[in-house]
Amino acid sequence: MATASHLIELANTIQTQVTEFQKLLAASGQPDPSLDLDAPSPDFAAAGLHAQDVRSKLLDQIDELHDLLLTPQEMLLGTAPTDFVSRHALDRFQVYQKVPVGETRTYTQLAEATGLPLNVIRRLIRHAITQRIFTEPTPDVVAHTPASKLLAEDRNVRDYWGILSEIVSPAAAQTANALSKWPQESGSKKRETAGFYLATGKTVYQVLEDEPETHNRYDSAMSANRNNVLFSVDHIARGFDWQSLGKGTIVDVAGGIGTVSRSLAKHFPELNFIVQDQPEVLAQAPPVEDESSKARITFMEHDMFTPQPIKDADIYFFRRVFMEWDDDKAVQILRNLTPGMTPGKSRVVIADFYVPEPGEAPLWIERKFRNSDMLTFVLSNGGSRDKEAWIKLFEKAGPGFVVKNVKPLKNSDMMITEALWQGE
């Protein structure tokens, strides 16, 4: 049981850390965070790694203080799955865009614009206001907050909440039923036994293939975290000794439009990159604009379930690929690399989501890890691998792979796994 002295100690620690964090922001030229609509948005990453560490500790300590001030009953009953109701409805009726940024609208005007009854639009918006989405500066008048402004202006963020409401929520509601129906298949990554399949009669990938509009929205939603420091590709640059490769060659397998390769090429001007993916993915890749990188980044059509055509590369790199596949498919991907790999030289480097051991990461970050794990679980019966699972995956791929390192990337949602190919 927490004592009063612990509360005071925790509050004092928070005050000290807030003071330090504010100084770090100021030193980097960043403004104080503010909920005012016109306030500039601080770039926490620009404040440096130490500032990110302090911020992470603060979020954890503030969460602890908040939870200590709740009774267990309040903590349990305060969880509200209905948070999505207003977000989904306001998105569906385009309410975010119907309040021009910098202007206000009355509930009556929004009722007329949406076709919804006045009492319904008022209830929905006032529910959203409790989540700091919109504000009511004067009675019956609606204005934007930074959150609702972002939803109005950023399609990716709107689509993220839309996908959670329309795809994830129905799957989550059926996940316990899927576990009851297929208990031995749970966590097997067999998509036909996931909550999503029970809810729709299709796998999530079949739905995306059959419904182009949903697929476009899903892709848009996946871009919503592009500015999230936890997903930054800069962590990959810092998390592996790329510099030691000199003029080495990196094969970016299933590398999409080359996001990681473009970033690494700027950090390491001697490295060469080959970005591989399906032709329809590569067709969306914009030209490489950075003059120093153009000659060192090439694009190649390749299916990772076929033998790797590039031989003698230093690194065969994967980012956020293996989380989608069960061990059998993942082993197939790894085995398809070996025809091109040079024993004692070529390595596989994987940056992917993982599940930390309890207490290994701050609670607010671990909660994000486990939410991500649950997301893939309800959609495809998949999940993030922990350290032991990554090691076992390479053991299944064959004795020629020797795992050299498995480590979380600091201030990131991902882990780097490195394995050397020593030959059959």
C-alpha cells in the first residue's frame, strides 16, 4: 500500500523532472507544450536523447500518481470502450472538417450540416470534449483544440481512428469467441482463426484485397505515426553499427518505397542500398531527391518468398516485416536468403516490434508494446516476438544462422536482431 510519504516523494520527483525537461526544451529552442490552439507544437526529438529519457520517466511517474489517486474500482470501471463512439461518428459525418480551423460553429449549425438531430450532435461532441477533442468556449459554440485541428487537417490521423473503429473494434469484440472456438490455434498466426475472421468471414488481407477503398484507408492509417518519435528511422541508424560496413551493400528486403534506405543513405554516405519489393509497391516510390544518395539507392522487383537474387551483400535488412508472418513463413523468408549469402560475412538484420519483459520498459511504453501485440492478435492471430522467440526463429531456420545480438532500440517500439550466416 502506498504511503503519504511515497506520494510526496513521487510528486517531488515529478516536479524536479518537469523542471529539467523544461530546461532541455528551452535549450533546444523548443516551446513549452500547450493545449492552446495557436501554440506551436514542440519537437521533443529535437531536444535530444536525454530529454526523451526524462520525458519517458515523467510519463511513467505521472501515470503512477494518477493511478494511486484512484480506487481499484475507479481504475477498473473507468475504462471506456465507448471512447470510440464519438470519434467514429464525428469522423463518419466529417464533423472535424465542418468546423473551419480558426473559426467556431454552433451545435445548431453542425446539426444542419450533418443531418443529425441537435441533441445527438451535442452529445457526441461533448463526449469528445472530455478527450480534449473540440472545446466549447461559450455555451453551445464549438471550437477546435490542437487534437481536433489535427484530425481536421491530417487525413492519416483521421483514417487511423476510422480503421480502429471500423475494422479493429469488431475484431476485438469477437476475439474471445475465436479463442473459445479455436483454443489450440490461438497465437499460431493462422489468420483464419483470428477474431477478425470470425467477425467478417475473411482474413484482414482478403478484405483489403476485395475492398480497394478500405485498403487505401488502411494504408493511410499506417502512415499516421510517421512523426512519432517511437517509430523514427533515426533509431535504426543509431541502433546498429552501420559505419563499420564501410562501402558495404544493404539489401532492404520488402523495403516499400525505400523510407529506411533513404534515411540511412544520408547518415552513412559510403553505403549502397538495394530496395526490394513487389512491383505495385515500388511503383509508388518517389524519386530519390537527395543528391548524395541518388547513385547509391536502386530499386528492384523481388518476392521475398523466392530465392534472393543479390549475392554477397553485407546486410539483408528487414523492417517491420516479420510481425506479419507465422514461424513457418518467416523461416521460408530467411531460408530464401541463403543462396545469396556469403558465409562469415553476410548478416540478417531485423528491426521489428517486440514484446519486452515485464518491467524492462517504462509502463506507458510497455502498454504501447502490448497494445500493438493485441492489435495484430485480433486482426490476424499474430503478435510481436520477444527475445527468446527471435532466437528460436533463427534456430528453426537452420544451424547456419548464428544470432549475434538481440536488443531493444532505446526510445523506440522496435528491437534489432542480428544474425550471421556461417553456411550449411
